Amino acid sequence: MSYFFRYEPDGVHNIPILLIRILFVAILLFAYTQKNNKKLLWISLLLGLALQLTLFLWYSGNSTVFTKEGLPLYHCRLSAIMLAVSYFLKKEKWMRYFAWLGLLGAIIAFSFPDPSPFLWPHITNVTYIGSHMLLGLSAVIILCQKETELNIKDIFLYTVTMNLVISFVNYFMGSNYGYLKALPKMFPFDFMPIQLFFILSVLISVIIIVTEKIYLYIHGDHHKNVEEDIII
């Protein structure tokens, strides 16, 4: 058990990413077949919260990494928490926004994996894989319910507000939550934090806007509203 919760990193990870990607696609397809299963959604959201709490407690046991990595301020970890919160508070626009953010974040996480440097099995491996799988499952079910639509103003407002909070924490704690201070090492680009804030805020917003519009168009649920399409 101590090995599973160890704090000394191995320097590398050994997650079988190809197998994980195949499983992730299978879970997304399964979620689509269960799009009306509210019990499954409820269970998925609670499990996602449980994983976030478990990871938070593990980080809290090491003050060295807690403030730099332990707070739930990465976009996917925020999505897991806010999906559950917005679902139970019946905040439909929040729920749809964080469903898109979580689904797209999970796709990116498995396309360009950046897990903690621990060999399997370790709590960070389990939460990295499990949280993103559950995000995909919950997000697909929520998005298929089509109970509300996001407009451009909503999406930009939520994204900018979220990234402002994350950037504020990064500035005072010297952390890199949301990669708003520096991109992962796998990317050969170097930007200033203010540039990353602008780039990622616009990129996240535009991807969600385009994906939302395409989804609604395909399903014939798009109701054009000129006022909603004006960026303020």
C-alpha cells in the first residue's frame, strides 16, 4: 500500500497509452448508448469527485508538491468537480460548458499524455486514467441530453473567468496550473504567461464554440440568434 501512495517519483511513467486510447473510445461509444441513463451519470459524477478528493488528500501529505500540483486547478480536474456541482445545482449552462471542457480535455490528455512520473501502479496513474475516463463518460451523457445551448458570450465569459482565477493562483504560488505559465516540455514553444493566458483562453473558447455549433447543426437543434453571436 505504501508503494501505491509513495511520494518519491520514478522519473518516468509506464502507462500503456495505446490500450488506454482504445478503452477511452469504447467508453465514449458506451456512454452514447447510455445517454438517457441518469443513474449511470450520477454514479460517474460521484466517482469522479471521489477520485479528485483522493488525489487531493494524497497531495496534502507532501507540502513540497501540494501548492504546486495538489490544488484542483487543472482544467480537467476543475471539470470533474464543476460537472458534479453544476449537475446537483441544476446549473445547465455550467454543466454543458464543463462537459465540453472535460471531454475535449480528456481527448487531449490521452492524445498528448503528461502524467506524473511514477511507475504503475500509483495513485497518480489511477486518478489520471480514471478521472479522464469518467469525464468522457459523464460529458457524453450530459451533452446528448441537449437541455440547453451555449452562446458565444457564455463560453468566453466562463473561459476567461476560469483562466483568470488559475493565473492569479499561478502568479502568487509560482505554480503552473492549467499550463498557463508554461506549456508541457513536449511542446517546442515558449510563451510568456500573459501570452499563454490569451492564447489558451481564445483556443479553448473557439474549440468549444465550433464543437458546440457543429454538434447542434448535425442534430438539427441549432437556433440562430444574431445577438448571441456577438462577442462582447
